[in-house]
Amino acid sequence: MKTYIKSLAHRDRTEASDRHLAFYLTFIAGAANAGGFMAVHQYTSHMSGIVSSLADNLVLGELELLLSGFTGFVFFLFGAGVSAILINWGRRRNLRSIYALPLALEASLLAAFSLSGFLGPIGRDLALMIIALLCFVMGLQNAIITKLSGARIRTTHVTGLVTDTGIELGKLFYWNGRHVAPDGPPEVRADLPKLWLLSRMVFLFFLGGVTGAISFQHIGISAAIFLAIPVAVLAIFPLLEDYNARGKKE
């Protein structure tokens, strides 16, 4: 079990470890997104809606909502940038924990989110802080999977997942016909493993959303600690491996 968990965020990767890490983080993203909505009535994972709301609220003169959306956009962007910095910093130093570094930061921020429930009723300022924190986490996490998979997989971008699923379904049900020119394009064939992967990720985001909504509804914001703990577990073994290797050199 330890070997399996360590492989999920380790520098040395396989296709299976990429896929399994994406599954876990997609579930976490769905739960955090739903939990954020329960807390501050705003989804934090999808930038399409946030950018559209920026345009709408600018036209309508809703300055408070405009500020909220702009904060989410900026911090999602910031989170993705910080993730890239941490991964590239670790890669240049040949660390085993290049992907564990941003995951450890994500776990810390989710734990901080869980503690915000003890700060009292959520007013405007606290809501803005929560939006900033969760959008940062979503950008951070999406960039992790994007980097390690070579932009093949996303965990928070469900629009892309559903689009790719639709493309593969279109290829699956495409009728090639009986008469295909020998020198023409190859027959249209669906990538069934990819379709299965995408379908599971969409379902896991939905399942995470349901789990997050139920947890936050019954427990409150402190339920975010149950998201922070598994992310921390994913990060801990590669970090310890680098720490022990550094101790041996010294």
C-alpha cells in the first residue's frame, strides 16, 4: 500500500500512476467545488462561468459581484502559476517530490479552509478570502495534472472532459461505410480506453460534488479537513524520501 501511495505523486511515473492520481484529484476537486458553493454560493473550479460573470456584472454595474469574480479569476491564475514554479523548481533540483510539493501546499490550504469555519459568520470579507483560497487551490491542482500528463488530463475543467467524451462518442457511433478509398483517410475509430478514462473522471467529479455538498451541509466548512488529509497522504512519502536523501548527503 505504501509503495502504491508513494507512486501517485512521485517523480518517476507510469501511465497508471497518472491516471490514478487524476481520479483522486478529480474527486477532491468536485468536493471542494461543491463545498465552496455551500460556503460562499460561488463555484470556484470553472473559469468559463467566472469570466462570463465578469462580463455580465460589469455591464450590470454589480461591483461587488464583479470584485468576487475577478478575485476568483486572478487567484486561479496565480495558483496555476505557483504550481508550475514549484514543479519546475523541484525538477531542476532532481527532487523526487516535484509533484508532491504543490500537493502539500494544496493540503495546507484545504486545512486552512476547514479552519475558517471557526472565524464566525461568513461576511463579505471572509467570503472573498474563501473564494480566493479555493480558486487558488483549483488552479494549483489543475496545473499539477496538466504538467505531469503533458496536458492530456484536467481535473477541474469538466467542460473539456465532457467535450472530449463527446468527441470519442461521435467517433464510436460514426459509420465508416463500406466503400473507403484505399488511399483515403483511415477509418474513424473511437479511442475506447480514453473514453473510459474520461467517463470515469466526469463521474468522479460529480460523485465528489455530491459527497462535498452532503458533508458541508451537515458538518459545515470544517468538513474540508477530510479533503486535506488524503491530499497530504498523497504528498508525504515523496517529500520524506527527499528529506531522508538530503540527510544522508549532509
